[in-house]
Amino acid sequence: MRTIAIIGGGASGMMAAVTAASQGGRVILLEHKDRIGKKILSTGNGRCNFTNTHQEPLCYHSENPLFPWGIISQFDARDAISFFLQLGVYSKNRNGYIYPNSDQASSVLDALRMELTRLHVDIRTKVEVRQILPGKKGFTLCTDHEDVRADRVILCTGSKAAPATGSDGSGYDLAKRLGHRMIPVLPALVQLRCGEKFFKAIAGVRVNGAVSIWSGGECIARDTGEIQLTDYGISGIPVFQVSRYASQLLYEKKEVIAVLDFMPDFTEEQTEAFLSARAKTRPEKPLEMFLIGLFHKKLSELLIKEVGLPRSRAAGDLTAEEIKKLVRLIKNFRLHVTSTNSYEQAQVCRGGIDTAEVDENTLESRFVPGLYFAGEILDVDGMCGGYNLQWAWASGYTAGKNSCC
């Protein structure tokens, strides 16, 4: 019977442990926090969106773009739903977003912990692994307690996102000491901070729109949905989806512009016609009230102010050029992105262990036989919507299965 040591008790580590133990491995799960699975509890706003039925390669990002899909294909969304059903977690489908029927992230964690107990996985918490030493007959893990011997090792320590849950980047150093190269690790699925001074006036506003990231005159990424305007910049799911690109550009010290479109379902011509008709319908309406009912009052006031028109002026007095100017602002509201929020606020990171140094079928290190990787420690990050947990399940399953071969 092989002994499999798994470093990191997050989603991928627990899946790797369940998979390896199911195949007869003696599994030791080492976690440096006081309990396993802390990060799962915060996913999906505490409801745990644990996968998504819409799956395609573009849902996952890596410097090696074909790498993630090969692993996802080995354990896809249907496998994840079936796996958790066997553990007692009945799921519900919200437009492809899969949640436990209980709407409690704790249900997913409790089910995994019960399965680990059933499979007699040796869970050791508050154990810090200082070094991984490969030998002729397996590995020695030097910890802050006692050394641990193992035939195989799976490194599942996560990224640097949400360090309070245990993902503090410590696994990167373990991998680098064994010769692995890192793709620069940066916050992703995170809020963007902007340099404009007016944000305190619109803090708390939510608006359906589109956000695009521009640099050097080129549109790098775009997404639509509910955008949240904060006292420092922009947030919301569409902002999270494009944030990895802003993060990379900032790292490269390039100018980053976020462009908001507050009427993404309209062309500029349609928006112009709509506002022209609106002005004619109630020509006596002052401009400070002209956009009320279309946008939040705070945003309406800011748009009129930014376009440089007097608030007291009657809508019927707007010239064709002034309407065009207002339309351009509504459809192309430019913001200067100065930074992302920190790792503490990021849901995941972009970057990690270079996947070119990892077997694309087994997740075994190309440098150290018997060493495997799973989860966010690798240079793979998914879109918002259950994709990063699907990556955790798929990579944990793949590493756990192959570590027993």
C-alpha cells in the first residue's frame, strides 16, 4: 500500500485525498490551518457554486491555454454533480450555475469531511511543511512537528488569494526549491481601483452594463452584467471576469483604461435617437432630472456634470451635438485603472507553477517523479461561476488517481 502525502486541505486537496484513498492508498492530509476546507465556506457568497454546466476551453485561463481543458475533460461538471450526489449533496441548477440544494457551502464541506473520515484519511491540522526532500525510496516532508515519510506527494496549497483561509502562497516556495518555475502570481477575480475623484459621490450604485479593458488603443477583454460602483472604483462579476487582464497589464506597467457602457443593448445611434425622443417628450424637464428613471439618481447627476451641462437647463434646449456628447459619455465612460484590490479581496490568482513543467495528463512533475500538483497552485484560473471549484475537483481527482498508479 502506497502512502500518499497531500499538502493542503482545500478543495483540490480534499478531492485528491478522497480519490487516492478510494483506490487503496494510505493518505495523510496535511493542513497548516486549524481546520480543512475554510475557503469553500466563502464560495458563492456562502452558498458554494461548486460547478457550472456550461463548460468550454475558454472558461479556463493559462499561459498554456490547452492545458486546463485536458484535465477538465477527465472529470467534468457531470462527474462533479454525480460525485457530490453520491456523498449526499443533492444539487440545484440556476441557469447552469450548480449549488447544493441546501444553499449552504457547509453542506459541501461536511460531505467531503465525512467521506474523508469514512475512507480513514489521516488528517493532520496545524502542520506547516517546511521542505519536501525527494529520496531514492519516496519523500521526506520536513514539518514544524515531525518528519513525514511518503511514497508520493501531492502539492495542493492554493494560490495567494484569500490568505486568511490558508492560501498564503507558501506552496510556491516548496515548488521552487524543487526546480519549478513560476508564472508571475497576480490577483484575479478582484475589484479594480480607479484614479478618478468622483467615486465617493456614486458609491453603492449598481448598474447593468458592459466593462472593457483597454491598453495601447486595443480592447483586451470585455464582459457584461451588473457593475458595482464603489468609493474607490468598480466591482461586480463582469469586473471580476476582466480583472485578470488588468492585473497583468498593471504588472507590465502599462496604462490600463476601463471603459463602461451603461446602455450595452443599444448602439450609439439608437441611444442618440432614444435621448432625442426623451428630450422632446418632456422638454421642460431640467437636466438634473433628465436621466432619472433611466439610471440611478447619483449616476444621472454625475453624467450631466461630467458632460459639462448646467443642471437647471431644460432638456428641450439640448442641441444635437450636446446629445451626441452625452451619448458618447454613456456608451464610453472612461476610467483610469491604477491598481487591483489586494490578495485579501481576490477570489483567485492568475499565474502559478508553469504548466509546461507538469505532465498534462497526470499532473506529475516533469522534474521530480512522484510529485503531483492540483488546484490553484498551478498556472490555471477559471472564470467566475463555479469554474475554479471545477478546476479544483478535476485536478484533485487527476492527481489523486495517478498518485496511486
